[in-house]
Amino acid sequence: MKRFRTGLDIGLEIGKVVLEVMLIAVLLAILFSVALAAVAQGQTIPPEVKQATLVALQASDTDGMHEEGFIWGRDAAGNVLIVASKVRPCGKVKCEVTFEAADPNVLAKLAAVDGFEHIHPKGKGKVEWGQPPSVEDQEFAAESPGAINIVVGSKSKLVYFFDGHNITNTIKLKDFLKENK
């Protein structure tokens, strides 16, 4: 005997498909959150980047009035390269936002860019600089999808991960600098 599908049968099938799609979406969201948390906690940030962060912080703190920054990535052999920027002075209102490699020869060896980082200075006297990523920082991040974008607040001692739209995570500098396990 042939069985006919009723509206209830079809409704149950649709409900089952909707539940499966929702479960997949939830699982993907969880995986994305775990991956983002791993990046934010420095688990995918190479030790060379953490060392370069310390160097940049120390240099920026000498006067509290200039930005230090770098690009990091890999050469053709897969080695991590740090391409330091020339010093970016800050005026009375804002810091310069351009990147110019301190050593263009290192920049030429980059086969892939993994991320960008710079320090927002402490300030000096009555001059204080914003510590989170600026609008210009986020505009730059929008032009480099897939790269990790980091700003370190020299005064706040916070590390900001961000994309072209939002700050995606903030962690304490001391936690960022901890060794990978």
C-alpha cells in the first residue's frame, strides 16, 4: 500500500532540516569563537612578534610621543620576518599613519603578510593619545582582510585585536606576551 505524505509529514521534515541547519550554524559559531579566542590570547602569534612588540614598546616609551610599528609575515622558506617601520612622529593632534619600512630589503623578502601591529604612545605632559584602534586603523584593517591587526596601548597596557569594523578582542599585555604552550 502506497503511503501519502501529509502536511504533518512535510512539516516534520522541514523542521528537521531547520534544526540541522541551526545546529551546523551554532557549531560553526563556536569554532569561530574558539579560533578568535586563540588568536586573541596569542596562541597563533609567533614568538618573534611578541619580541618585536617589546622592542616597539620600549622605543615608543622613550618619549611617549611617537608610534612604533611593524608588519610580520613569512619569507618563501616559511621563516617569520619582522619588518619594522620607520618611526612615525605624532603631532599635537594625531600620529602619522603611513608605513615605510626601516629596511626595504627585509620587506622585499616577505612572501606572505600575516599581520600588522603598532603602538599607540603614552603621551607626555598634557598630551594623551587614544589607546584603542583609531578610525584610520580600522579603515586600514578593512583594506587587509585576513591579516591580524593589533594595536598595543602603551599607557593602558592592553592589546587590541581588530578588523575593519570592530575591536574583536582586548587582552592584557602581560597575557599577550606569555609564552605559547
